[in-house]
Amino acid sequence: MSEDFPQFYYHHQPYDHDDDQRRNTAGSQYSSPAHNNLQMFDPNSYLSFSDYNSFSGGFGVSPPSPEAFTAVVKEEQTPLAVAGETPATPNSSISSASTEGNKKEVKEVMEDEEDQSSKKDGKAKKKGGKKEKQARFAFMTKSEVDHLEDGYRWRKYGQKAVKNSPYPRSYYRCTTQKCPVKKRVERSFQDPSIVITTYEGQHNHHLPATLRGNMAAGMFAPPPEASSSFTQELLVHMPNLYGYGGDGGTSNIVYHQQNLSSTTPHHQQSKEIRVKIRCVTLVSRRVAND
DNA sequence: CGCATTTGACCCGCGC
DNA sequence: GCGCGGGTCAAATGCG
């Protein structure tokens, strides 16, 4: 699976020479036409991660040279997710800008457990073999820290080396009792500045009160000055965005880009947040229209 | 002392 | 059937 993620955001940073070098070495088998265009993205490689049809059907927007963008894939909700609670605590997460606010971009993917990727999930079955399908939600964040703060408390229970990647994958479980949520965190081998976080399951509890209130209930960790409104906006849009409460019958992908500075000045962060909110709004409308 | 992390062993599914 | 790789367990260790 780890092979799929880098493919997804391939060339997100077209001017990163270091990245090119890495592709020529460790990621040789993933080499693709060197155009700074996400159209070069190969959905086939992504298939195991998310529904291929979602991409082929919805990848109509293709920015020529993304400096920063957000991509969202919305797919059918799993029966489990639909039957579950409303996303008071959606299985989404935050890509924290860490202490320095160095987050540059966030990409999200909603993963449907009913697609082919569930095959791999089967491996997660433990001795009991009772593991059920869990909704999964993955996103990529440009961050220097591996474990992004998302408001929940996590306990690391494993770490494995990732094939074709020098970076290990870490496994975390929510420390809250009876909370089934897990997450995997790994770093892209193509761009080590990218952290790939995959959430599995939905929290059956609220955010721990000890952690900066509930500012992290959304998907991203906004800069402090914008945290409140930003999170609220996201929470408002999340249901449509990920099909919670929706018809769940449409596959969708929305791609969005903005020419955000990679070194966003502090005073422009709120602007960036607004851009993202707009993006989410756009997604919501689109889903609604479908 | 309690909790989190580390890490090697183990389990399981899949491909050959 | 076997090997590989992903995921999890659990004892040891670290840390506040």
C-alpha cells in the first residue's frame, strides 16, 4: 500500500530536486513521465488504495503545476460507517503544522472498505479473526513531524519497515477505552517531508478534554489564530464531504489547487485556511449536486 | 509507579 | 506448500 500513496501525490512539488533524485533511486519502479502535471497520476497504481473508478471518473480537474493543493476522494461509506454514529468525531484527522507551522499542503482520501483494498485489510485480522471492516481515511501532510497532533491520544503499538521505503510505518491505537480507532503513520519515500496518515475506524468518544479543547475535531490543525472558525467550517462540511448521512451511492473525487506559497508567511496563514475551506465547500456542493 | 515506546516474535493472507 | 509482507502482540525498557 505504501506504494500507492506516493503515486497519488506524485509531483506535488515539481521543483523539488531532492525529490527527483529519490525517484531515480529508491522509487525507480514508480518513475513516470516527468511532467509537473497530476494528470500523470496513474490511477491504476492507486487502485489498491482507493476506488479506481472514483479517480477515473472525477479526475477532470488537473492543474498544470500545482504548488499546493488539496485532493479529496469521496467514496461510498462502508455499512459500518453509515450505520455508525454521525461524525461528531469523524474518522478524519488533523494535519498539524507542528510547532513551526510548516505544513504546506494536505491531501485527503476517503477509502472505501468495500473496494479491492479490503483484501489487504484482511491481513489485519488477528488470531480471533473477528476484525471487521473499518472505514479508513488517509491523508498526506507536509510536515516535519511524524506523529501529527490531532487532538486524540494515541499509543504506539508497532512499527514496521516499509517495503521500498527507508522510512518505517508506525501503528497507533487510540488510548481511549473501547475506542477501536487505529492509525498508521508513514513517511513518503519520494518526499520525506510528506507524512501519510491513515485512520481506521471511528472514534466512539469525544476528544480528550485535556488536549487543547476540541480544536482538533476537524481534519486539519489550523494555525492558532484561525483554529476555531476553521474547524467549525470543516465540521459543517464534513458530512457532505465524506458522505456521512448522504446517499452514499456516488463516487466522487474533487481536486483543487491553489498557488499557495510553500513558505506561507504567518500573516497569510488565515488566507490559506480560507482557501481550504473554500475547497471543502466546493466539494460539498459537488457532492450535493451528484 | 504508571504509562508510553521499542522491538523481536508471531499470526495471517496472498501470490507463486 | 512455502515464502513474503503487513499487521499485531507482548515483554522489556524508558520516562515523567
